[in-house]
Amino acid sequence: MARVCAYMGDDMEDYEIMQKAGLPAAPASAEQFIKNISLFVAKRDGGYGAIRDLANFILLAKGIDIHTLALK
């Protein structure tokens, strides 16, 4: 089940679970060793839009137009 789970972390306490996640991700402000194991690194810091960056990445990968999503 972990292979279908995205997880965003930024420091040592996140390392173990990120290795099990299907989509390990990090905010721009994460420690470098966390960014190194991430398949996605947000352009924004944690607390400043990093989760939105990840959500947009996932939606775009699924072929969902993020600009018209709210209109549905």
C-alpha cells in the first residue's frame, strides 16, 4: 500500500517513512539528505506552498488540468 502513498518530509524523523513511500517528496527548505531521497522537491518552503506544489505535480501527472479543476 505504501507504493500508492505520497509523503513529504524535511528532516531525519521523516527519513524511514520516506524510504517506504511511493512518492517521497520534500519542500525546498528540507535537509539535503532528504532532498536526495525525494522523487519530488517543491520549489517552495514548508509552510509557504510546498504541499500545493506537490498536489499540482500529482494532478498534472494524472492529466488533470489544475486551472479548471475548481470549475468542476
